Amino acid sequence: MQMTSRRGFLRAAGATAVAASAQQPSAARQAGYAVVGLGRLAQNQILPAFAKCRSSRVTALVSGDPAKAARLAAQYVVNPKNIYNYETYDRLASNPGVDVIYVVLPNGMHAEYAIRGAQAGKHILSEKPMANTPDDCRRMIDACRTAGRKLMVAYRCRYEPYNLAAIRMVREGAIGKLKVFTSDHGFNIGDPTQWRLNRKLAGGGSLMDIGIYALQAARYITGEEPTEINAQQYTTPGDPRFKEVEESILFQLRFPSGVLANCSSSYGYAGQNRYRAVGDKGWLELEPATGYTGLQLRLRRGLVTEEHNLPQADHFAAEMDHFSEAILNNTEVRTPGEEGWRDLKLMMAIYEAARTGRTVRVAG
């Protein structure tokens, strides 16, 4: 017999009120952000999130489209004097209202604009993946270190309640000893001319875009670094979308504790967004696991399945406030540049394993 526990719902009642309060803006010190790249992610998620921030505010915009930048500046009350394009980008150095540059450009452009931003004296928040190659990640890390500026990768799921709860539950033994982890991320991608299907701009296909969520989750749920990687990839012959990048990839990770992970990503199948951690006393599942909203957490122990109804938080507001508070209080960030560099090294190893058909051994 299967039961659904109400404990998760009851525990969440008080937490919801706390989260609601935390999502309200305050008059406390705030870091000023220049958002670089005003595509769909910036327009639909990042700019609206500032209204829910405590410690962050948008003070400048950078775009190659003057009309779009002017429209968004008016919408989000950004002084028109603080609109820049890619030629005037370096003038951010003389703008005291900008503390942070949030790089929301295609992956292949992250390194250039992060490095130039650090040289302009600004802290850098980079969208994931951090760059196209591990070498570019190192250049970004070195530039920020030389400039004495902080660098953080925008792994938003590391700042929202559901994934944080999953990490805590596994660490506290809710499912016993972790044995197996599985994760699948995918959707059927559309326009074949979009930048995500351009190798120079994207660095790769589904692995770089959404497979990184599965890789990240495997690492933060286990709390370990993989030591062995196997992989296979497949691209539908003749599909015009995949002339330069892979469609689907499946990869397996072995961790030092013995945990085995099986992960996949695809641009060619119906939507998948989930992960499951299986232990010797139960399992924990998030589905959806990494969407912007609507995340669901289930915990199975014995014959009882608990549904944990947690507060819904704005992922982008949470990540930006974490970075702002690290800057204002001079504390360490949860997802520094080194975290993005590790993911790029591992993704290059996944591609190598898929290309060669051999097990790739990596340093722990």
C-alpha cells in the first residue's frame, strides 16, 4: 500500500511565510547590476527578478539593439545614460552605479565580456555554462583574481529551496546510503538558425545547454567528483538542426564512494526535467527538477511517499542576492568560477568518452 504523507505540506506552511518575506525588496544596501545581453532569458527571467531582490538592482543595460535597450530601460527605470552597446562596453569602468556585470550572452562570448568587465573593475556573474572551454574558464578566473573582483557562475538551482532540500535530505541520510543517481534533461529544439545550434557560439549541443544540469545535480547530490566517465551520443542523420552540434548524449559517472550516475540530455525528444537519487533505504525524486517554477519533490521510504511542498522562490533573485551579499559583506560565493571550470573539464571528458568509446578517467 502506498501513502502520501501530509508532513511535508504542514512543515512548509511556516516556511512559506518566511520565503514570502525574503522575496520582498528592502531598503538595505543594494549592488548595482549591468545586464549584458538582452535576449529572452534576460527579458523573461532576469530583469523581472530584480523586483523580488533584497540586495540587487539593475542600473545599466548593454545591448547591440538600441531600440530594445531603450524600451527595457524605460520599463525597468534604468537611466538612459546607462545604456551601453558592445563598442562602449568598457566605459562601464567609469560608472560608479555598476558593481556587477551579469553576462547573459551566448556561451562563446562569456570569456571576452567577463574578462573585459573584470578589467573595468566590476564583479562578474556569468550565465552557465561558464565558457566554451576549460582554458577560457581559467582566463576568466585569472582576470577576476588579478582585478581583485569576485566571479560567480549563475547556477540558479544551487540557490532555490527544492534543490537545497534535496541536498540536505541526502546528506542527512533520508534515503540511507546513496547508491544510484539518474537524471534526464531534454526538449525538442526548434529554429535551426538559433545560436544554441552554432558550435562557435554554443560550444556544443544539448550537453552544454541542459546536460550541464544533470552533471551539476550528480555532483551536488553526491557531494563528490566523478573519477570515471563513459558516454554515447546520437544525432539524427540529415536533421538540419544538428549540422554542428550533437542532438542527444548519454553519460555515466562513477564516484569515489561507489555511487553510479546515469544521465542524459537531448534536443530531440519530448520534455524531460528530472532526477532521482536512490539509496539503500529509499529514494528521492525531483520532477520537474530544474524548471523556473513548479518544482516537485517526492521522498519514498518503505511504503510511504512524502510529497514536500516547499516555497516557490525566484531562482534568479536568489542567486543575484547571494552574489550581492557576498560582495557587500566580502564573503565567499557558493558557485565560484572554479565550479564552472570543473564542469567544463568534465563535459570535455564526456565528449571524449563519446567520441572514442572508451572510459575516461578523471582526477577526483
